[in-house]
Amino acid sequence: MKVAVIQASTQVSKNQIIFEETQKVALNLGHEVINFGLCEDSPNMSYIQVSLAVALLLNSQAVDFVITGAVVETVWLLLVTLYQM
């Protein structure tokens, strides 16, 4: 499974933490994590732009699962999904 991590500009400070914690879980289970999120020097992305990027990533089947800024709920859903595979 390919897991994407992406956040809007308002969540940029959380990107690295979300990415690293997602990797800890996913890599141990043999899944790939790709960081599409923003870093401190990235151009701003609105929630609408992130939503469009998520739609493109999922509909093109470039990734199977996307984690955005809602960390607790999303990581819980990821854990459930990964352990069921």
C-alpha cells in the first residue's frame, strides 16, 4: 500500500511529525509512505488545493491512502486499514 502525507499551509509545522510517525507504522508492515506535504519554505496551499491534490492522487491510483492534518482520526483509520491487509 502507498500512503501519502499532505497538509495545507496552516498545518506545515506538523508535517514532519505526521510523516515520521506514519512511517514508523507503515514501514514495519511493508508499506510505502510518500510525503507530499509542505515544509517551511514551500509555497502556500489552501485546503481546497490540498483537497484537489488528494483527489488526483487517489483517483489516479498513485496512492492508496492519504493522511492530512486531522492526525488522531486519520492515523487510527490508517492503523485499522493496514492491519486488515
